[in-house]
Amino acid sequence: MADWGIEGFDLARFVRATLDEDLGAGLPGGGHDVTSESVIPADARFSGAMDTRDAIVVAGLPIAEAFFRALDPAMEIEVLAEEGARVPAGTDLMRLTGNARAMLTAERSALNTVQHLSGIATMTRAYVDAMQGRAILLDTRKTIPGLRHLEKYATRMGGAQNHRMGLWDAAMIKDNHVL
């Protein structure tokens, strides 16, 4: 994962903000996983796998890995699929061994991110395939606020090309610009 990155995207900040949101950091009684702390011993270790229920185009595994490593830097993670690869249902995407509390605390953030990005990549690939090389599919800026870099990354994993990242990198005159 060390060589993975998206220009202009701060992965560590995204991971921290997402985990803080899930853990209720800064809220009264927040800042921890009350369920895992109640039922899992602090030193318990766990092994598990992330797999897919459907055929997908993979996107987001380096981000999922970052969620797990943020809570257990020593977690053993074996990534089994390449970003942008088409994989059949039931494919193991990664295997993990590490602190059970850390794994369970990071699990939903990691899974939601991979599901969201792989969904975008999979749908994008369907459109790219349908065009059969007759055109190039470009994405738009119509993304969820705060997720633009990730969602545009996912379209690239699905075979599209990025159009423009924001209002700063290319002019695009639309009807609402005409007075």
C-alpha cells in the first residue's frame, strides 16, 4: 500500500475523520467502540477475510487496509485482488489477522468504502463495455461532497477517464454562465 495514492487526497485525514465519525469522537461518551469493548477481551486476536457477494470491479482496497492499520499498525493484511480487476462473486479480496477489537471497529468503515467505490467502478465498467470502444466515458463533478477524489478514482478503476476535478482546472461554459 505504500505506493498507493491519489493526488490531492489526504488518506490519513480521511481515515481519521471517518473513524472519528463512527466512534463519536468529541461527543459525550464517545470516542470508543462500546460494543467491542464490552464483549471482546482487549488482547483477543482474530482472523478474517473480506469477500464479495457479487461479481464486481474492485476499488478501494488500499483505503480499507488503511482503516485497519490505523487501529492496529501490526495487523497482518494480505490483499488478494488488484484494484480495477473484475472478480466473480465469492472472491476473497483480503485476509486479515490482528487485534479483534481493532478489526471489528474498522470493519464497517472499510466495508462501506470498498462497497461504495467498487459499486461505482462496476457500474462504470458496464457503461465502458457497452460502448465497445466507440467512445471514451468521462466522469463529472457530480460527486458526494468530500468524496470527489475517491469517486473519481473509482470511475478510473472502472475504465472511465476523469474530466475535470473542480472549478479550478478547466473552464466549462454552461447555459447558466450566459447572461
